[in-house]
Amino acid sequence: MINTKFWSKKKVLVTGVSFIGSHLVDRLVEMNADITVVNLTRKHISNIKRHIDKKRIKFYTRDLRDLENAKKSVKGQDLVFHLACDHGGRGYVELHQGATASNFLLDGSVFYAALNEGVKKVIFASSGCVYPNSLQTNPKETIYLKEDLVKPPYDSDNMYGWGKLMGELTLQAYYKDFGLKSAVCRYFTVFGERGIENHAVIAMIARAFVKQNPFDVWGTGEQIRNWTYVGDIVDGTLLAAEKISDSTAVNLGTMERTRVLDAVEEVLKYTGHRAKIVPHPEMPTGPYNRVADNSKAEKLLEWTPKVKFMDGLHKTIDWYFKTKDRQFVSKQLAKLLTER
């Protein structure tokens, strides 16, 4: 259980509020933390505008790849939740290798600044993309990825995965050599309200929203995922911040194994959209079998996901259909699927 008293008046920096970060800010506001938010752009300011308007948070737009900006941002903070990065769903991370390479500089700048400005602890948003590609090829195999499988020889997923891995290794070295406390949260395919269309679940919902027919599915549809609801991810992240200090990495992901085609069929059923499903194995697909083992998080954090995938999916569909403009999504869908 999250210790709400721990967070009251705690000086906390959150970098990045595009999706998960904005939900994290919501929870920190509820617990009366002293919150500073730094986003690299103003693009996602709508996610937290109500908190800015009520003066519940301090908000700045800064390029944290610049070391002076990073130092200015982390100075005086007790904890830094570092979620900012150049990221996206499968189409984005495979088609924008150069852009995601900037995360090496971004993470290095934030961690170096935290070390030198006396931050008490860094909580790093890592990813299931750090796991070896070679373990994730057979969808018929029942495999759960345990934290200790990330080891030499490393085999991370695209430039994005390598960036997350280097961030983890940097924090391990900083703890060992300099005593900088940290916790690493490996997120697995997060979905929920405020998600965007370049991630698979929101892409499925968007296609149903604009009544796409035939209904495109990237890959064969046989690939296995463990989509985890954003509220559960926020809970796990806060618990990691409370309970981990030695740079230990924990998986935050459900152990539900969901086939992409089964998720698509549920989206069609729930929305009432009838369409012919057409697989596209030539499109960016990613691993065919990625599911977390969350036993370590259960042991260290007393955390397990509360929201079943189908329940979270229905909530997310309801949000999307209520808040989105069908004409805009229809016109921009091709771009939305691969761009930030």
C-alpha cells in the first residue's frame, strides 16, 4: 500500500507528462506533494493544465539534454521521477532510430545533474525493451521475462531499448561508485486514458472509432503481449520510489498473456464495429512473445496489477470515443500511427 504521508510536502520533480507522467502527477497532487514538472515541449501541457491553473504544481519547458537546464531542474528536489524521453509505440521506435538515440544524452544529463545537485533518489522509467530479442520470438512458447535475464551479452530492442538499458547501467554504476540512490521500473506495454495512437491498444481503438474496414493489424496478429493499465503502473512506480534505493530494476506489468488478435476482436465487439481483419506482417511488429514476470515486484513492493486487461480496455475505449474528434482522427490516422 502506498504511504500517502511519505509524499506529503515531499519535493518531487517529474520529467515528461505525455502519458504515464501526467497520471503520476495526478496521484502526487492528491497526496499533497510539492511538485515540479519539466517537459521538453509544451505539447502535452493540456494533460496537467488544471493543476497549473490551481497552482498545485510548478511547470517549466526545458530541454533537459542541456546540462545546465538539467541542473536547474533537479536542484533542491528530494526525488526525481525521470520519465521524459523520445519514445512511441512500435511504429515510432522502429522508424525513428536517430530520434530515440537522443535519449542517451537526455538520461545521462539528468542523472549527472541529480548526482551533482544532491538529489536523494532517482526513479527511472525503463522498459521491457531492455530484454533480449532472442527470448521473444515464439508466440507458442509460454515464457515470462524475469529481471535477471537482462545480462551480457545484451540484446535490447532497437535504439530505444539500448537507451533504456544504458540508463539502467548508469544508475547501477552511480549507486555503486557514488551512492546515488535509485529505483528502476521496467514498464510493459502500458495503456489507458491519454494514451496515443502510435501504441497498439490506442491504434486498435482509433481504427474502430473511424470505422476502418478492412481493419489493419500490424504483424500476423499472433504476437503475445501483456498490456498493463496506467493506474497500476503509477501505483508500482510510487511503491518503487518508497521501497527501492539500490538501483534494483523491477518489472511493472501484468502476467496476463493476450494475443493481439484477441484484443482486436474485443475492440470490435465492444464498439459494435464489424470489419474484415487483415494482418500486415510487413509492418513494424516487434517481439512475438513479450510478457513480464512480476513476482519480484510482488515480493519487494507488495504490488500486483488490480485492473484486468479487458476491464481497462473497455475504460480506455469509453474515454477515447468520448473525447476524440472522428473527422480529425480519420484524416490524420496514418500519421498518428507512427509519429509522436
